[in-house]
Amino acid sequence: MGRISGSASAEIEAGIERVYAVAADGEGATRWQKEIQVAECLERGPGGEQLVVRMESETPVKRINSTLRYSYDEPTRISWAQEDGDLKAVEGSWEFEDLGGSRTQVTYSLEVDPGRILGMAMRGPVVGVLRGKMVDSMPGKLKAFVEGDAA
């Protein structure tokens, strides 16, 4: 009932370290993900990595609050899971593959269980719209930001 999941990929004209750094900056996500209104790091690791980030995201249904815990396997993977928030469960990841020649393949995966109440509002075409905004468009957003920023 209203579960949103999937993955999407893109090739980015930038080195894996640059692409990874942009995706690993949870607080900086507001610069390239317009639906994220607030991103605040609550806990950092010993290397300065953002371990817990609180986000507020605008959706067609309502503004969603989530506190996400991140794990890193630099430079090939970033994953996260919701610790607290408006949704029942959120798990996601970025995977990065170095294609050589300053090119990186990125794959974004997300699984969201909105819970019973929000799930009732997320039916039919709304699920498709949300999946497009939350999953399908993400690699393109990262690509546009990284390639535009590098220019």
C-alpha cells in the first residue's frame, strides 16, 4: 500500500572522488535537491563524515521529516536508514563505479515504507509521481550538479 522503491543510474563526467564527495555531503543536499528544505548534521564521525542528518523534504502529499543514519564505504558506496521520522521506514544507497577517464557510473536505490496513514494518501498515480521525484530523477540531479559545478 503506497510503498515506493526502485533504483536508477546515470553516467557522470567527473572522477569518482568528486562524485562521491558531493553525494556524501548530506547538509549540502539542499544545493542540488530542491525538495529538501532543511538538512542539518546532528552527528559527525572521527573523520568529519556526516553520520546522522535531519532532513525536511517537501512532497506532493506533505512535508516529511526524517533523521537518517549514514554509513560509508569510500569511494564506492554510501547507504542510509531512517532512525526517526514521519515515515515507517526508509533505506537507500548510492553506488559508484569508476569508469576511467574521469567518468563515474552512479546507481541510486531507495525503499520507502510510508506507514499506514501516509500510505493511504499515496495510492495510484501519486506513487508514480513520488517514485519519479524520489528515485528516478536522483542520478540526473547529481549529474547536473556535479557536471555544472565542475564547469
